[in-house]
Amino acid sequence: MSAEYQVNGSVAVITLANPPVNGLGLATRTAAVAGIRQALADDAIKAIVITGAGKAFSGGADIKEFNSPKALTEPTLHTLINVVEQSTKPVVAAIHSVCMGGGLELALGCNYRVAAPGAQMALPEVKLGILPGAGGTQRLPRVLGLEMALNMIVSGTPVASEKLAGTALFDEVTAPGADLLAAAVAFAGKVADVRPLPTVRERKVDYPNHEAFLQFSRNTVQAMAGPFPAPLKCVEAVAAAVTMKFDDGLKFERELFMQLVQSPVSKALRHAFFAERVASKVPDVPADTPVRAIASAAIVGAGTMGGGIAMNFANAGIPVKLLETKQEALDKGLATIRKNYENTVRKGKLTQEKAEQRMALVSGTLNYADIAQADIVVEAVFEEMGVKEAVFRQLDAVMKPGAILASNTSTLDLDQIASFTGRPQDVIGTHFFSPANVMKLLEIVRGRETGKDVLASALALSKKLKKTGVVSGVCDGFIGNRMIEQYSRQAGFLLEEGCLPAQVDKAVEHFGFAMGPFRMGDLAGNDIGWAIRKRRYVQKPDVTYSKTADLLCEMGRYGQKTGAGWYDYKAGDRKAYPSEQVNAMIVQHSQDIGVERRKISDQEIVERLVYALVNEGARILEEGIALRASDIDMVYLTGYGFPLFRGGPMFHADTVGLPNVLDAMAGYAQGRHGEAWTPAPLLVRLAAEGRGFNS
């Protein structure tokens, strides 16, 4: 059973018990309905209390059941709420910790609600591309009022229970530290004989001139929602609470819910939700694998990446030392960190006190001996193997036994780096993304000899740093940068064949990317890609690249940091202005290599860039570099600006249909550089089997 039944005097207590958040899956719903019916059949029972075990009242519906037979198997969530609402004995919800989604809808179906302070109340369905589908849009406005309820439903943001005290949502909010269950049982005893039983459905939503407010809300939400349909549907559903009879509003809410739950956007958002949670699970690293304590950290290199990485540790309350070779570089790095915190304070996102606390956790040194006792050291020096070797030989000599030696390398062979030490089991890749104090992705690279405890420790650290940790095996570029190389190659070929940077960027951004490849290059620094290509010209002479990016770098146009890249930039202005000089260089280069420029559609641009990612992702998956397709999607959603509403490159390919992806690739294989479109065997096999990457 996933709901427990107990008797406390004349009060039946039904405790939802489906860890970790008492999700209202079929088994839990069945047990809860059975408990209510048992209480109704017992003449000695005068009232019923529903609460949740552990650290939640209920986190809501079990979204794994969406689009499955279980979601529609009786008793559904609607049936459970109806049984509660139609009870002939008073039902009291005893709310604590987490009360969200279907959990809050269940509580709204009860006659009374008693809450502990600090309980997080929310209807967060909008974040999964849906709306509350079990009466939430109809009942919440009846207890909170139109404006407050609409804000909660459209934003999905949790609100602490004490902030809602005094509204009709709660009949009582207990004192801090009070026994919630005892208070709820006592309350149930007091109202046991009160008739008629109050129900939320009988309340009215009273809001003067609601038409004007609702229209204002529609206009505001439509302007902000972009490609996400759920926020505007939420407004329409809430509007029904004002303009329709309750049962008609429920029916209308259900129709909107069914439309949204079948939509590609909601499926993509739900995919991302589960993908993030499964990314930390590694098949051969059990959940109970011991982790190493990380109470102090050190960073080698105080440049842009090193400083950003240091901020992550300080933000998590972990003291961190920055190591540099020269005082000038160290001072500059520390000053940049302080400036970043000051900017955050100025924007109102951090208090001055907290900024000072974090800054106090950051210190600097020029001496390796000063970092010897750190629990983890992250190397963030120049992306060149000789430089990495010098650093890791030093670290091996000075770091205490058991310290984790991490490299922020974005492309280099981690196993080779580990070989520079006498403790390869302690070496791991922690590839942060720039700006490291902002970007959510942490690519965790598992070397051939990386210890399981070190891998488990890195995954635990990613959560502490509020990052999405995704595990990758060792290869050139790991998951993200290995794939982005193929994307960038196609972007370069498109320039040679007829595009200009602005057209490519605009097409990809219209598809939903945060930034196109050329704006991204200017932001990251075009010289970084240049250095990588120079290495690959030697290591992989058979792989072809467009020379346009090399010609750009030879012009000294490294991007925003030099005020000129693929685009022109003005002092103090990050806006990208198309460059006549660069465009002329591109056109001249096409002429020099004998390529007749042609008109290229936005569809071709998007397909070539995205399917290049997909094809390389399939190879990475087949080689075991990535554990699962959803891990690849998480890398691209959290580190490369892939549109969230499309669910990541592999999920997008599943949505398009793998046979359709292959057909498009076959067409591009007939064109220039057709060798780049040799399909990955896994892609061919899955398409033939009628399956997807995420099947």
C-alpha cells in the first residue's frame, strides 16, 4: 500500500506514503480512496485527516504516468478528489513541506486545510508545458482571489504557506515547531459536527472589472510566453473560474489540459525534466557509493574560466584558493571576481553582505604548497597538453593523499593527463562552461582509471554547486564539443556555399537557439577554435574544414574581446553589427576556391546544423561516450543554448522521425562535402526498427 490508514480517537488519519514526494500515482490514489471509504463505513469515525509521510504532503501527480494507461485507470486523480469532496464526513488536509500540483489540487478538494509554516505551495504544471488538470485553475482563484491565483498558476512559482495565512486557502496555520498532525486531528474534532460541510467549489470569485484584468493578463502573458503555449492556456482556464459555472469550468480546464499534454512542447519539457534527474545515475556506480568530503577547493589559473569556477565554490560556501604564476595575473583574476559580485549586487540579485561573505571565501597564492591541503583542485590553464602536463606533475607532487585532481579541459585526452600523475584513480574531468559562474552544465569526464568514489564525489559536487552534472567518457571534445565541431563545420561550409554569418545566426535563432554559431564564436573567442583546428589539422588531416574561420583569425578578429569577430562591435555595446569587411572576405574566399555561391534556405541551414549534431550524437551514444541519449540532450539544453521547447537534439530527431532525418541527410550527402553526411550506424539501425534514441 502507498497510503496508510490509522485511527486517532474518532478521527481517521490517511497518510500518503509514496516516497520521495508522495506522488499521486495509481497505487497511492487507490489506497487513499480505499482509506476514505473505510472511514465513511465506520460509524465511530467522525472526521478524516489526509497528510503525507516524510518530507512532503504531496508533490502532485506522477508524471511518468502521463500519456500512459495508468493516468486514466480508476481511481484517477479526479475520482480521488471527487471522493474527498463528496465525503459525508469532514476531510481536513494536514499540509507540510511540499504541497504542489495534484497535491495542492487534492488539498483544495478537502473541506478544511491546516498547514505548517514553511510549506511550499505551488501549481508548477506550466513548467512542464501543461496546466493544472484536476481543478486547480478553478479552485485556487476561489480561495486566493483572481489575481494571486493567476500569478501562481502562470508562473508555477512556490509560495510559502505563512505568506498565504489569512486567505481562504487555510483554516489554520500552526505555530513554528508545533505538531502538525496533532493540530489537524484536534481541528478535525472541533469541526466534526459542523454542517453543512464547506467546499471550495461553492465559493465565488469576486473581482471588480475582471474582463479588463483578464485581457491585460492575456496581453502580458502572450508577450512573454514565446513558443510556450501553456501560460496563455493557464490564463484562459483561470478566466473560466470567473465566467463559467464550476462544473463547466472543470470541463473546460480538462479540455485545455488534454490539448497541452499531447503537444510536442509539453513532451519536450517532460523529457528534459526526467533527463535532468536520470543524468546523475551511472549504472556501475551504486547510489550508496562513498563520496569524498569536499570542504575546501583550489583552482589553478585565475583567468576567465578559473575565476568563474572559483565563484561556484564560493557561492556554495566552500573556501577556494586561486593559484597563479604571476602576481599581476592573480590580482586581475581576484579583481574580476569582485567586479562580478558587485555587478550582481547592483542588479539586486545579491545583498552586499552575502557578496562580502562569498568574496571572503576566495583567496590567492603563487605557491603550489599553499593549495596542498585542498580536497579538490581544478586545473583551468591554457588548452595545450604541455601546459597541462606541467601542472599535473606539480599537483601530483604536492597535493595531499585522497585529493581529487580535476581538469577543466574541453577537448584533450583526460587519460593522458592522468598519466602525468602517480594517482590516475584520483583524476577526473570537470568541464565547466563559460561563463562558469552562470552556465548550468558541468560535463564530468570519467577517465579509464577514475575511481568510482571520485566519480560519485564529482556528481555530488555538481549538485552542491547547483550544476547539472552529465557524465562523459574520454574522446576528443567529449560530448558537447565533439558534437559542436560537426555543427561548426557545417556552418563554415554554408558560408562558402552562399550564406553570410547573419543569415545563419538568424535562421538558427528563429529555430530557438539562444545564439547562432557565429555570435557564439565571437562570445567564446574565435582564437580558441583556431587553436583546436590547428591541432586537428595535424592529428586528423583527412577531416576538412572551411578556411573562413582561419582567415578571420588571421585578420586579428577574435570576437568581442578584440571588438571585432564575425561581427563588428562598439565600445560598451555587445550588439553584433554585420561587418562589410568580413562579408567581403567570405565572398572572395568562395571565389578563390571556385565555389559558385547560391541562395540557401533557412530550412537547409537549420537541418544541416542540427542533423550534424544528431549524427555525431548517435556515434557518441554507440561508442558509449554518453550513457544515454537524454544525457546528450541535457548537455545541449544546459550548455549550448539548444531550445528547451524542442527537448534537445536527440529528442528533436525523435520528434521529427529518424527516417525523415536520414532522408534529409541523404539529400545533403549529394552536395558539397557530402562525406560529412555518412550516417551513424546506430541512426540507421534505429530508423529501420521504427524506434527513436529515447525509446
